[in-house]
Amino acid sequence: MDRIGEYQVRRLIGEGGMGKVFEAEERLSGRRVALKVLRPELARSEEARRLFTNEMTILAQLDHPHVVRSLACSEVDGQLVMALEFLDGKTLREVLVEKGAMPWAEAVRIAAQIASALAAAHRQSPSIVHRDLKPENIMILPDGSVKVMDFGIAKVLQAASATTTHSVGTLQYMSPEQIDATRVDGRSDLYCLGLILYEMLAGGAPFQSASPRELLNLQCTAAPPALPAPVRAGLPRGVERLLFELLEKPPERRPASAEDVLHELEPFAPADERVVTERDGGIGSGGSSRARSSTPSASSERASERKPSAPAPVHSSPADSDKTKPSHAEIDLRRAAAPRNDTMALVERAAAPRELSPRVGIAVVLGLSLLAGAVTYWVRVSSSALPDTPAPTATRFPEARP
């Protein structure tokens, strides 16, 4: 296949459950694109064709820095075709396979960009719910920025077949309400975001099994296991608390929106990279974050109202977030003010120049002044006590006579 409609095909990039992806070039403009040709059975389903048109039309209007741009959608020779912006990068799955668990700061940076993309998609009218968020659908570009792919495709796939077409790998990233075939909204994507954040931190998904039936049961009923001790040792409590809120089984116990997740992650963003909200259009470098209201966020209020979920002694329950609990900002200030007692801190304090208090300095000056006065007095007294010594006289010699 050398040509599909107006696109010249260069090579096959990948193939999955939804179809094939090619690197192609638009014939007239020469623009490089990723051409996604969906499975033939999609075109045979009227419902799938209708959903495909609706979803892709909405997606084409979604211009966001962390969402792969949809350039065009069409039907070519009975096949549904999507032209997307071409990206040079690696999927999050490839990064995880290469590196394993990430430092928490990198995981938070990626999760915040994903949440920013979800916030933009969920606010569309009608809302676009991803439904199949997983590491394979997240692209990491060379500069570290994130692009989320395949919004709305799972909805089209579901309409095309009465039976599930998901693999075990995808089952690892399904929310309980998807498994139970109940109402799905943006909070389902947030559960999947929690699964992805857990895997980035721990190096593996929280629920794993070779049996699809057992895996489905774990997703619906099992509490997520504790993060490894080395991960928890350096992980901010606020990030851990948010992680397990995202993994709550009932949707109403999770954060209400991706915007709430962004507010929770913002205090942990690097100083030179701010986490911004959907109004700001994603994550940008530099600049100051937008003005924040002095009232608590919706997720903070929910955290104080939640009841404890299934026993999970490995992390703080949301019910612990009462009014007396200090905020993240207060905790950070206390940590900054507390003296460090590690080895490096002791070495630094030993090498640092010592400073005298004003009271000690005044005492030292007075002491030195008294000592100088005593020495002067002693010298004068000693000089006056010595006997007078007559001045020496010159000796005269007789003059020599000739």
C-alpha cells in the first residue's frame, strides 16, 4: 500500500487493536503526518461510523499542547482514516521498559501534563472521555513534553463490537465502572491516571495477573498495594495521598475533575516549570502561576468529608485530612525551618565561620579594654619606681706634647 487517499505512505509505524498506523506525507503540502487506518469492521458498523465522525469532529477542535492534534478524518475505500500530527518520541511504555521506576519529581511532571490534557478534553461540549488511557497512548517527546493520543477511539471500538476487544495489558488500565459497564465520565480517566502514576513511581502496575478474570476482580475490589519502601521514603505525603485518592474504587471518592488534580500537583512542580490549569492551556516553562482563590479547592473539601475506604495501612486515609491537619505549604515551611541533622549538614556547620552574639561581643571588647588599661598602669608604675641614674660623663685624656 503506497497511497491512501491524499497521503503517500512511507512506512508502517505500528499495529494494534484499533488498526494500523503509518508514517505518511500529504501529497499537496508535503506535510508529514501519522496516518491511522482503523479496523475494517469499524466501517461496517453504522453506529461506529457515526461515533467516529462525531468524536473526530470534536477532537479536531481541541487544540492543546498536550493532546495530539487531529488534522483530518475521512473515509477512503471503505476505511476510516485519521491524519494526526507526526511526533518524534517514545511512548511512556517504552520509557518505562527502558528505565523502570522514575524519580517522583519526573513522575509528577508527566502526570501533571496528562492531567492538563484530560482537563482540556473533559471540558469540551460534549465532554471527550478518553476511556483507554495507558502508557502506550502517551508520547514523551525529546524535550520532555507529553502528548496524549487516541481520545475517543475506545468509544468507537466499543460500538463496533458487542464483545470486548481489550487485551490483558489494557485491562490493567480500566476503571471499575468500565468493567461493570456502568456510567463512565471523566473520573474514569482519573482512575487510569492513578494507575499510570503508580506504575511510574513503583516500576510496575498495582494490579497484575495472568488471568483476565482475576485481574478484573482486583481492579474492582482490591485495595492498591503499598508503594515500595524506598519510594515512600522520598515521596511527598501530598503526592502519595493524591495517588490513592485517584485509585479509589467508587468514582465519587476520587477527585471531581482533572482540574482538581492539577491544583493538588501544583505545589510539587519544579520551580522552573509551573503546573497550569486548563485556562492557561497546559504546562509552560517560566512565568508565574495564575492567581489562586483563597478558598480551599474542591478536592481538599472532599478529602475532609470522605470516609475511610478499605483498610490500607500503607498510606494515609483521606479521612485523616481534617481541619487541624496542616496544609502542604505549612509543612514545607516547617521542613525548611527545621535544622538538618544529617552528616552533610554537620560538616557544613563545622566548616562555616562562627558568629558571636552581640552580648558576647560586648563582653569581649570590655575585657580587652580593661586588660589594656591594666597593662598601661603597670608600665607607668614600674617606670616611676626605678632610682635616678646620673648621666655618664666624658673621660678626658691629657693632650700629647710634641
